[in-house]
Amino acid sequence: MKQWSYPFSRDLSPAQKKLIVRAKHDLVPALEATIQPQPAGVLTEGLGANLPRIDQPGQNEAYPHDEAEWQKLERHLDWLGISWLRYWLFGEEVIPRPGEFHADHDHLQRLIRLHQWAARRDARLILDFGVTPTWLRFQTDNARSYRLSAPADLDRYIEDYALPLVRHVKRDLKLAQVRYLSVFNEPFCPDHQGFSFFVPKGVDVFAHYVELFARLRQRLDAEGFTSDELGLIGPNSHDLYLQPLAEMHKRGLDLLPHLAAVDEHAYRARLDYLPPVAHIPTLTIRDTIATYLRPAARAAAARGKPYFLTEYGAFYYGGITGDPRGPARHESVLTEAEFVIRSLAAGANGVMKWSFINSGASDGLWQYIETADRSYAPVPTVYYAHAVLTRFSPRGSEVHPIGLTGQRPGHVHGVCLRRGDDATVLLVNDHPAQQVRVQFRREEWPSKPLHARTTDAMQKFAVCPVDDTGAILLNPMSLTAITSFALTDKETGIL
């Protein structure tokens, strides 16, 4: 048996010596951060969320049942600082047939109650019609295509359905915070055994879609509803890789003159260092942004249109396929947050998570709070990560990318949001084990005290030390906000 001499390390092999931790080594990688002076864009509508589809199992039960529950919901929205919501109005139950209008329907009463909150907070609402009513669809023997049919007669759809709903919402009820209208959720979706927004053979689906928007925008203008008062958004793609605007362009079609904003959905991104999974096709966040999102945001900006992600999530960890509880895992929520941060830096002007409330029974455990059981308790992983993301991120901020240099910067991503004399930096460290120290230039910050909050696998919305020089230590798999906004935990989020 070999006898070790003192110090024993003299007898270790070169390979063994590489594994010794020496005090002279820098045990925590250090990065230098620079806030870029040129903004990538403006946070036009801020950070928001979706309310659930009413046509899915159990989702009606996810909505508040009485005034006490509405007030609980509002307190969560206020504290989180959510600045806009998307509400699904499945109008067939309001207008079940031409000329019949149920103004007292629950779907409209919910919208009225939601608008009371939005008006008080100056939050914005998207109204989404979801699908085409049965009495306006193309006829087909395929049940899935029939449910996801485009309107067969565009003028009838507009005059007998869309305009009566808009008139009631905007003119009769005076719901001024409803600023955007989405007429059909996720058209051109190949996941549905053929495109959703079904049209029969001989009808070009893209031309039919553009014509619907052209006629509807014309009629809204004629009725006195300007685009600033109620803007149409589209193409509402179910994911970024579809690129329906490119397909329209190939046909000589142009949707953008009829839009107030371009909107798409995004669910297929994964952290850059992770492998693919079997249950859903995905791309790395790097490839998703470089290939699809950044070019789309730039193209929208070139036409003077904001670019919104009106749904985002991370199917990588499950949901509709895979583990239905996967969306509530810390890793999943961190992936969403990193995707949001990098999307804002690439030019996105507003984002909305799927979904603020949800039964969890039909498409996965996405919700911030548990409402189906009527507890209104936070889902900690989802709720507190998004608290870091949204509480200090005001609508109207200039969005400044952050440059990072130093030892292994690839796991840290950040963006700076500036409004007036205040600023918030959002940082994510997606390394599974390594802490990272990030040093900012203090002169790039407002001359106010800085505060920081962080969420990681072990702690939720915890106070995080940030020193006077602008240095901060990021834990593994953490999301952190550094801000000049001085908010107590009892105050509502910045809007």
C-alpha cells in the first residue's frame, strides 16, 4: 500500500491535482455587464397573461364565482403588476343565431367585471373571439375541421356577429380598456390534422384570412372605431416556426395594413444547452430567436407595428403532451423567463403568459394561482418567478439589451427596462450548478438606492444583496430583478 507523504498532494498525479480546489482560484465566475445605450424597442404593452379558454374542460370553474373571489383575483393581479390580459369571449353563446343577443350572458358579465379592474389600474385588455360560431362555418364532415372553420361568408360574419359584439362592448358598455381584438385563435395550425381556420378546396386560406381582416377593419373604421380605440391583431400564429406572413407575402398578400400589432405565440423553446425531447419538437432559445423572432420583430418594426407574443410557455417540460404538471416545474418557469428576457432584447414589445388562471385539467398546470379549488393560493414556482419578472417592469419602458463579458457568460442573460428616472434589470442564470457574480457600472444606473429580488429552486421572491458598486451574486437556475423602484411587499406592482 502506498504511503502518502505530507503534504499528500505532492504524490497526486497531474490529473488528480486538477481537481484540487485552491484558494487562489476564482471559485465564482465574474462577468462585466454593460447596459447598451441604444434601446432595442419599447415595452408597448408590458408583461401580461392570458385568461383561459371557456370551451375547454373545467375552465369555467377556474373563473371567480362571486365578488369575494373577484377581489382575491384583483389583489393578485395588482401585486404582480400585470399590465394587460387577454379575455376569451366565445360569442356564439351571446349571439347563438342572427338577431338574437344575450346581453346578460355570463361571458359578458365577466368581461364587465374584469374591465372594472382594468379601468382602475389602467390595464389593457385583448378581446379574443376564439373560433367561428357554428352558424357561420363552412360545412364539412370532418368534426375537427368544422370546429376550427373559418367564416364561410365574411360579410355575414362581420355584420351579424363581429360588429354587434363590438358595438355592445365598446359603445353600449363603454369598455374603453378593451384595446385589441383577435378574431380567431391560432389559425394555420398544422397540429390539428390540417390547418385550423378551415376552408374548403378552391379557397386559399391565407387570402381568405387577409380579406376578413381587410373588410373588418374597413367596417370598424366606418363605424367610428379607430385602430387606436380597437386595433386588430394577427396572425396569432400558434408558434413562431409557422411564419404565415411569409406565406401571405409569397401570394402577394399583405395583412399588416389592417393590423394595429403583429402577434404570435411561442411554446417550442428550450434552454440552449439541453437536448431535444421525444414528446414535443423544440428549438434552443438561441435558434428560436435568431431564426424566427428577431427577424419577425424587425419586420414588424419596419412597418411601424409593435410585435407581441400573446401566448408563451414551455412545452419542453410537458403540458398537452408529456408531464401535465411539467409547466409548473421551476425549470420550466425559468425557461419561460429567459425566453421573455431574450425576446425583449430582440425587439418584442409585449408578452403574455399562458395562463394566469387555469383549471389544469385540459392542457397542463400553467396557472399562477389555484382558482378551480377556490383557494386562490399561489402556485409558488410560477407565481413568484413571474413576480420577479413583472412587479418592477413598467409599460412604456425603453428596452436596453445587456452585454456580458468575462468567464463563461453563456448562461447569463439580461435586459434593462428604463422609464423616466427609474430602471429595472432582469437577469437569469440558467447554469444548473454554478453561481455567477455580475458587476454593473454604477454610473449606468439612476442615482437611487438599488434593490434586488430573486427566485430560484430553493427561495421564492427573496431579498438579494446588491452592493453600492452594482455587483450581484446570481444563484444557479435563478431569475433576479435589480431595480431603482422602492416597493414594499404590501404595495402593488409598477404599471
